Amino acid sequence: MNSAIFVALRRLRFPIILLIGICALGMIGLVLIPGVDENGAPWHMTFFDAFYFMSYTASTIGFGEIPRPFSYAQRLWVTFIIYLSVLGWAYAIARLLALLQDRGFQQTLVQQRFTREVRRLREPFFLVCGFGETGMQVCHALDRMRMRFVVIDLREDRVAEVDLQAFQTDTPALTGDARFPQNLAMAGLEHPACRGVLALTSDDGANLAVAMAGKLLHPGVPVICRAMSRSVADNMASFGTDHVINPFDTFADYLTLAMNSPGKHRLTDLLVGESGQRFRPAPLPPRGHWVVVGYGRFGREIVTCLDAEGLDVSIIDPAPEIPGRRHVRGTGTESGPLRQAGIERAAGVVAGTGDDVNNLSIAVTARELNPRVFVIVRQNLQANRSLFDAYDAQLNMVPSQIIADRCVALLGTPMLARFLALARGQDDGWAEELAGRLEALVPGRVPELWDVRLDLDEASAVYRALVDRDGEVRVGTLLRDPADRGAALDCIALMLSRTRRPELLPSRELRVRPGDRLLFAGSVEARERQRSVLQNANVFDYVHKGREIPGGWVWEAMTRLRAGRRG
């Protein structure tokens, strides 16, 4: 039975029974109390006449005395029943209004509507658990990529915020605890169209529960989790979570890359940014003495990174003692602790506390004491972005932005993470040269990234050429301009995935096979033009062999028929 109807019937069962009892009592009285016919003889109503009379009387419609005028005894009984039914209806309506205002019933209606919306989804969608700063950024990115998503969050105000966002499509959203499997199932975890689960809540325990439920209830679906501590991240990885993103660990790794491999650092910045945005290479952190303010989870990751580079580190933290460390007790917002930590001779300072105002105060004070110091500042809330932009530190560490960018990269171009991992194994000169080629294709902008699988869905023209005609198609064919096959598109093939070890920067002469996946980078225009090469048989024939076939499937069939006769 529909749950909302079940709840309503359970809450209104006494008013319904009361109204039925009043009608039954009225019918019994009308049948038993005698009336007088036209000849003065007594008569009794049938049960059907009594039911008919009570139906229009109790429902306040009113019709008259039928089948004959009533006696005074019958009218007295009807008067009593009328007042009794008015009281019964008043009580029933009061209970109904109380039911409509009941939060439990309202929640049941919301869940029921949400379940229907999820069940009706036919296009692929992602399940986003948590609609805080990180979840909101990820949802907007998914919306720009025209990907559907379903949201579940513990806080009602955040769920209400979903309807206020200018998403292109209606987004089902549920107020509920993502740690409970029944809520995840209601949100579409087991739906055949579910393409991934993103656990982005601020509670590591909840994210861990979502990851475990995803792997147990829908083993084939990829799971991306946010983790703010190493222990939780390791626990998630232990049972096969596809991607675990720790923003502190990610930033520390990014800092290490910037210190050791400027070329790879520049290439990474270029590929993980938002397509079409202005590209500004991040400044490289210097070597020397560093001052780290705040020794929490973020501070520990930074200190570990700096230790690995063999750099001298001083820590400022309110903790009474940090064993084995050069430690100054304080908050770092005043000049005294900063001077004791050696800020005046420091190459860099990290303002890494959990308070944005304190971090800005630390950064401003440090730069006043040492104008040449390299400043890394942690921004905890996106709401304070204008303040941090106005300060203009060398590097801003924004946990929600790091997680959102990584999620978008993994969902939008799944091959990118593997490419960057393989690129780490190349020398820095290789990365510097590739970054230069990409910047030449899209000057001053972040390039567009896309991956293509050579199958019927994504590259039907190429696939048919490979399978039906047993032709030889090379990577260079996919890089030709459909307007002029002698010119190249403004894009580069970054990787070809065919076996367990993909090939980086595949040669233009390399032959492709059905099912191959290729990762490209270049301009938006190049992506659109390449799409016609991949999917339009006429365009593909032109760039592949230089043949111009008249458009339309009729002309194409006739041309093939003539070619077959000549052969």
C-alpha cells in the first residue's frame, strides 16, 4: 500500500470510524422510526432509502424528505443526526488539518515524491551524498557537463537550497542520513542508471559508510569519497573504493611536485583547471626555512612534505608541546611568535589553521615582517573567497575546491587521472615540452579535455570503417580538420588505452582498433569538429581517403552500390 495513504488512514481511523458510525446510527433510526403515508397508515423506510437519505444529508448536499414527507418523530431524529454529523465532520476536519501539518506525514509525502522521481529517471545519473560547499561545486560542474544527479543531505536547509540553484534540470533531493543503506537505496544506489556515487559529506564516518554500502549494494558502480584523515582514507581504500580524495594530502603532494618538478607541476595545473578559464601558472615555492602555523591535519601533511625535502621547519601552535619539533607556542596572529619562529629569515610561511580570519591575520602579519616571504594560506570557507582574493597570496589552499576539481576531472575525463599518474614517471623536460604544445593550441587558456571510445555509440563512423570494411585507421586521421584534410585540428592525442599499460602521446601513424580509448586535449572547436569525423561516415571518408560523398543516407547507399559494381 502507498505509505502516505497508509499513514493517513492510520492517523484518521477514529474520525473515519466516527463518521461511519454516525451514518449507520442515522440509517438504523430512520428504518426503525415509523412514518405516515398519504392514507394515514404507518410505513417504514427501507435500508436503501435510509442510506440514500443519509448520503446526501451527511455530506451537507441536502435534497428533501423522500420517499414521503417525514413524521415529527423522523424529523426530530434527523435533526439530532444532522447536529451529530456536524460535530463528527468538524472533528474529522480538525484531525485532517493536524495531519497535514504533521512533520512526519510531510516527510512521508516528500520521500514518496522523491522515490517516484528517482524511479522515473532513465538517463545516467550520479548520487551525490552531501550538499555542502564541496557538493554544491561538484553539482554545478556536473550540471555544466549536462550530467544528471541526485542529492541526499542530512540538513533540511541544504536540501531546500537545491531547488534555489539554477540547475538545467529538476534535481531530486532528499533530507536523510547517508549512513543508512535504505536512504541510499531510496536515492537510487541500486538503480540501473546510477553511474557513480560521490560521498562528499563533512563526516568521515558517513563517507566511509557510503563507500561500504556502494561496494556491497552495487559493486559495479564507481565510488568517489572525501576523506580528511589518512586512517579513514586507508580504510576506504582497503575494501576497494575507486577514488579517495584527501585534500590535505593532495595539496602536500602538489607542493612536493612544485618543488621538485616544475614542468610536471605546470602540466598538472594546465590539465586539471576548468576548461576555457584563464591560465595563470602557479608560482613555485622556494627552498629554505619555512614557518608552519597550525599543526592540525593540514599542518602535519605540510610538515611531512617539507621534511621529505630536507627543509628547515618551525611550527607555531597553541599546543603545550610538540615532541621532536622546533615549536613556538601561540596562534601566530601576533608578531612575537612569528619572530621567534624566524619569520624574518623564512623563505615561506603556511597559515594553516581552521579559522579563516586567523589565517588572513597570520598572512598579513608575516608579510609585514618579511615582504619577500612566500605565503600559502588555507581558506576553509568559500564564503570568504573575496577576502582571500583581495589578499592575493602566492598559493591558496581551498579544501572544497581541491575535492571538487578532482571529482570533476575523474567524472568528466576518467582517463585524465591515469594519464597524470603515468606522466609522473616521465622526465620533467617531457612534461615541460607537452605543456608548451598545449599552451600554443589554446593561448592563455585551460584546454578542453575529452576522451573517446571507438565504438558504435561514440565513434560510429570510425568503428564501422574498422569492422565492416576491415580498414586501417591511424591516430592522425582522427586529428585532421574535416574542412581541410590537409590541416590539423587544434588538439593533441595525450593517451591511447588498449592494454593494461596505455601509450602516452601516441604516434600519428599508430593504427587504432575497435574498442580503443583515446584522451585528447585542445580547443572546444577542435572537439566539435572531431565529433563529425567520428560519427559522420561522409566526413570520415573525406578525412580518411579524400573522397567526397554526397550527403544523406540515400546518396551514400547509391555511391556504395556503384563502387561495388565497379569493383
